[in-house]
Amino acid sequence: MKKLICVLFLVTEILVFGCATNNQTAKPEAEDQVENIQEVTDEVDIKKQEKTSAENTAVEAPEEEQKPAKTKEEKSKKKDKKADKKAEKQESEKTKAEEELQENDVQIVGMPNPFEKKASLDAANKAAGFSFTSPSKYTTYEAKEYRVIKDEMVEIIYKDTSNPDEDIRVRKANGNLDISGDYNTYATNKIVNDAGIQILLRGEDDRYHAATWTSGDYSYAIDSKAGITENKLKGFVQRIY
């Protein structure tokens, strides 16, 4: 009986000691688990902070992206200002050119007429200092006015008897320049030979508005509003000297 009690006591001691040992072993394991949980929690907190920081950066990004857009808008405004200044400068130059042109027009209008009317071709020839011969009539045209630039040129103005608004101007002057006074551009420009005279004809289609030629020390010109055919011009040229 004593042996049984001793055995039971030993068994009880062993069990108590074992439980105590297990309790001591389990405690560190529990502490380790708590530490692991804390580490996981810390990691979660860090990730949350990183996520929050990333979200804040994402929110602030558009504001940073707006800066280039604002800069682009400022550049556009500057470009518009430059364009406006350039337009103002061009307008100013245009206005200045128009004013200068108007001044020149006034001067041209204000210049005295270099021609002086004469009662006859003989009187015009005397003032010019040379002899000019031209028919008093040509087809439906009649010589109506004689004008002269002293010592330089004689001009005869022919009027069409069927249409007073139409006229032909015939000129003779010293030198070998184009004295037609017609500075228009025509589709047809050609030189024809008529009895040894080289005539430059300018006009449209088969009608010519200007004919110029030289002979000796003088220049000649025929200017027509309505235009004259080549054959009629040649016939007219042969009667002018």
C-alpha cells in the first residue's frame, strides 16, 4: 500500500512537473506568435502608409501636369501678342505707303500739263523746232487738236466722226524712245516690217492699241483706244514722217 502511494505520488509529481514544463515552453511560443502578429501588423501599417502616399502623389500629379499646360497657354498668349504686333506693324506700313502714294498722286495731279495747244500743225512744228507731217483725216478720224512740248514733241489728236469718245493720238519726238504713253500689258507684241520701217505692234487678237517706230533721229507713235488692224496701221504709218 505504501508502495502504491509512493508510485502515485511520483506519478503526480511527474505530471505536475510536466505541466509546468509545458507551460514554460508554451509561453515563449505564445510570445513568438504575438511578436509575429505585431510584425505583420506593422507591415500592414507600412503598406497602408505607402498606399496612402501613392494615392496622395496620384492626386497631386494632375496639379503638376497642369503646369506645362499653363506654360503652353502662356506661350500661346505671347505668340498671339507677337502676331498682333506684326499685324499692327504691317497695317502701319500699309497706311504709310498709302499716304505716300496719295502724296505722289497729289504731286502728279498738281504738276503743270507739259503740252501746249496750238491752232495748227504748222504752229506746233515751229514750237517743237522740227517738221512733223501727218494727214488731216484717216478713215473715219479727223485731226482736231495740235499740241506741243516745246523743243521736244508734237502730238495730233484725231477724233472719230462716228464716235467722239474714240480718238487716235499720233506723236513725233526727238530721240529713239517709246513715246506712245501706253504702259499697258498686251497679249500680242510683234514687230512688222513695212517698206523698211520696223514697227512694234502691241494689242489683243487682231487689233492693236499701240504702234511705235523710229526713223532717222526721231521717234514716232500711234495710240488707239479702240484698236486698229495691222493693215490699216501700216497704211497710216506710211503717211506719217
